[in-house]
Amino acid sequence: MNLKRILVVEDDASILRGLRNALVHEGYEVLTATDGGKGYESIVRERPDLVILDVMLPKMDGFELCRRARTEGVTIPILILTARGAEADRVKGLDIGADDYLSKPFSLPELMARVRALLRRVPQAHGRSASDILVLGDVTIDFQKFEAAKGGIPLGMSRKEFGILRHLMSKAGDVVTREELLNAVWGYDRFPTTRTVDNHVALIRSKIETDPAQPRFLITVHGVGYKLLLEKAREPRSL
């Protein structure tokens, strides 16, 4: 039997132990992490079927962990579990990509019901979807595997570059401001200059465009930002 794997990221030892025991009793395989940094590493390395995530965590809080995971293409369902029950916090959690939000104190039956609902909603958490793959001429980018190749030759692309392309793809054909990219991929508090975005876009163009000086896919809208043109993309030729 293929057990569903759930990652619990919680720094309170007693809550973590109680959640682990309850989930194991329900028949799930449980992974645990006690800080945001380790939680993020577990998401990337283990690819669980669902994440139960506290907000108040050391090293990286739950909001930042969720935002970073979504920016880098992680589609695993995330349930935020926290003592912070204010409406603003709930809205923030959902806006940055959480699938559900449950405030402490909570009942185990309600938590388990939400877990089951999320797992039913995304029965194939590791399944491939059109949003996992971007094809631009002879360039193929796999956001789930963080792999990119041009004409079959691997491209050395950073996670920030993947994040920029993923965000642009989500709004293909529309203009995306530098400020929006900066906030979505880095966060304003980390890199407070839009020049950072311009530098990364230039690097991306050098890798995906045949002529970076006359880009075919990643277009500059002067004074505003950038847009990704998918309608000009062609399927790679068969060898």
C-alpha cells in the first residue's frame, strides 16, 4: 500500500509529537521538521503529499516558507496551522499560496477532515501538469525538477531564474512590473532594488534566446516591466 506522506513543520515539541502520533494512527507516513529552514529542505528533497505548516518558526517563518515554495514551483498542498488567527494573517497565508488555514487551538477530528479534503482535492500531488513544463522554441524548462535545456543541452539556471520564468508564465502575454517580480521572487525586504530583476532577466535571455539583443520570448516593456510571449513558442523538433 502506498501511504500518503505528510510533512509537519512545527517547533513546539509537544504539538509536533501529538500531530505525528495522530497522523500515524490515521495511516499516514509522517515527516517532521522543527524550523523553517529544515522544513523547506524537506519539501524540496522529500516531496511529501501534503505539508502542515506552523507560522511562528525559527530561521524561516511559515509565511516565508510557503511563499518561497510557491515561487519556486512547488505545488504540494499546504495547510497553515498557527495560533495567529487574525483575519489579516489568514488572508496573507491564502494569498501567498496556502491551500487551507486552521487556527490553534484546534480539534484533531477537524484537522484530519481538512487533511483528507486536501488530499482528495489533489489526488496526484506529484502528477505532471501543463504548468510544470515551459517550452520556448528549442528550450524546455521543467519547473518541478528544476531542469532546463536548450536543444537538449542543459542550461545552468538558478532557482531565482526559475522563479521569474514561472511567475511570468503564470501571466503569459501580460505585462508584469519589476516591482511585482521583485516581491514575488525575492520579497521587498530582501532585495529593495528593481535592478536585481533586470540583471536576472538579462541572464535568462542569454540562456533561452537565440539573439538576446532581439528577444523572441522574454520582452521588455520600457518603463513598466516584462512579459513572456508563449504564442510564438514552437514545439521542439524531433531528432
